[in-house]
Amino acid sequence: MTERLRLTLRVDADNKPALGHGKIRLLEQLAETGSISAAGRAMGMSYRRTWLLVDSLNQLFREPLVVTRPGGGGGAFLTAEGEAVVRCYRAIEKEAAQAAAEQLAELEKLLTPQVG
């Protein structure tokens, strides 16, 4: 990979944005924290925005990616399907970056030189 360029991926489903680095990072944060609100805070998002993103992901796939725990302590966790989606996206991302490395290096040579 180059120092100045980074390849990012977005996966569309039914001609609509479905998955990208932001939603995947949210799922990873949720897995780390065990909390929808903590995951959102870690990413600088409101609880409402975070919940809407989680809900949209749960609606998109046959099985929910995130399940909440009922009760006072609450919490949330990734399902096996959620873990599989994160693994699959990260694998696609890695393979795409490797495949595009030569072209990204070529593009980087065409950039205006950095000042400073």
C-alpha cells in the first residue's frame, strides 16, 4: 500500500449502500465494548444514529448481526452471522488492497507533492 493513498470499499445490496468501513468498524466496536451506546460513543455518534445503523444492518441480512440482552444491565453482542460479515468484509478489503497495490503506487506518483 502507499503512504498517501488508501483503498476503501463499499458493498451495495439491491443498488443501495449496505456495508462500508464505517459500519464494519461499528460492528467491531460493538464486539469490543458489548454495548451499542459505548460503540457509538467510541465513534463519535449519537445513540440514535448508532441504533439506526445497527437496525439497518439487522434488517439487511437474513439473520440479525447484533442482538441485545434484555434486562437492567443490558448490553449487546455480535451473532455468529455478525462475526462472519466482519470477517468476510475484512478479507475482501485485504484482497482488494493487495490486488490494487501496484496501481495505487502508480497513482501516488501522480499526486501533487506534499508540502511540509
